[in-house]
Amino acid sequence: MPTGDVLLLVDESGRVIEWGRPAEELFGWSAEEAVGQSVTAFIRELVADGKRRRESFSDAAAVLVKPALRGTSVVWQMLAGWLAVTG
């Protein structure tokens, strides 16, 4: 997954409004499962189902969360980012 890929968008009320293919690959949920979910519920479920979900995360994986203007509304973008792993 290239750095800067938009994983998902969250609206002002905290609901997932877009769920991209990279998010499906990273989190293991389809767009149908994720869109409309509150981010809080989503995070709780990720934590509760952590073992299965964590297997898809690399130690080098990172995400960036940035505000973005869409029309007259602010949405939150979650972007793929990668940390350099040094040993």
C-alpha cells in the first residue's frame, strides 16, 4: 500500500463515510461492513477482535489522520503512512 493512500473518511459526527480498498486490506472489513459505523464502535470492535485484526498489521505500518474540507464540511482522512524500521 503506497504512502498517502486514503484508507477512510470520517464525517463530523464520527461516522465512516468512505472506506477504500487499502482499508479493506489493512483492517479486514469490507466497505459494506464499515461505512456508517461510528469510529468509536469501530475501534472498540478492533480491540475486542484484536488477535485476528492485528495479524494483518505490519510493525512498520502507520496511519496519518488529517482534516480535509469537503464542500462546506470538515471530514477526517485516515491516510496510509509507513515508518522506517531501523535495527
